[in-house]
Amino acid sequence: MDHSRRRLLRHALHLVPVAALAPSASRAQTEATPGARPGRTVLTVQAAGRPAVDFDMAALERLPQRSFRTSTPWYPKPVSFTGPLLRDVLAAAGVRGRTLRAVALNDYKVDLPADDAARFDVIVARLLDGRPMPVRERGPLFIVYPFNTSAELQSEKYYSRSAWQLRRIEVD
């Protein structure tokens, strides 16, 4: 990613007040999706020796969004996921590294190579079939690979790297 795009992504988080970009979700959707309230941290990105960067849902929405429809082992039919590319989230946080450790709400941890974010259009999904994902549906955030784009991705190796109920990314 070139320097100007990285700088744009990093500064996009600060261009508009969070309250002005709050999603227009119904009260029921907001209550069903912990962390969806404006200003509440839903994702923390931490790299050794650097201050942690917290994202609320509005900050993630301000990043360029990507959508794809894919089959997964977790849903009976193909579903659509929408969210920023993982590489854009890392660039916005201003971090680089070799390994990413995804940490879920229940403290489940999985490591994935940072190179995956460059090689594949991995997203930090915030929408499932156009709707916010409540915790009971693997939300509010879910690292998802575009499984249907290659046979290589349709394997336990990549399925296991797809962390749902994501709350933190630690970068080494």
C-alpha cells in the first residue's frame, strides 16, 4: 500500500466526529449488538511498543468497505459479509508485523500471518447479509476470508484463522 493511501486511512478515523457518523440502526439492533453504540470500543489493535488504537463501529464504517458472498462451514448456505479490509484496519492503526493474534470476546486466540492481509481480501466483517451481527451470531466483528475465491482458502487452515466475536488484534 502506498504512503498516501496509508496516511489517508489513518486520518480517516479523525475527519468526522463519531456521533455524526453513528449508524442509523434501530434501538433493538443496537441493544442486540454490544459495542454498536457510538463511541464504544469494539476493536483494539495493539503492536508491541506502541499505544493501542481503539476503533468504535463508526470508525470501522468510515474505512473503505468491501463485501463478498461466500460459503462457510458455519452457515448452511452462502452469506454476504461486509466490512473494511483487514489490511486497511492495520494501516489505519499504523501497525505492521509478521503475526496477528486475533482475540475473541471469550478470550479465544488464533494466530494468522500478517501476510494473509496482503495476499487475500480478508475483511473485518461487521455486517452479515446487510445487518449488524449480534454476539449470538458471531458478532459484532468477524475476521472472514473470501473462501469462494480460491480452492486454497477452502481448507481448515484458513477456516481456523477466521475469528468471530473479535475484540482485539495483537501485532508482533
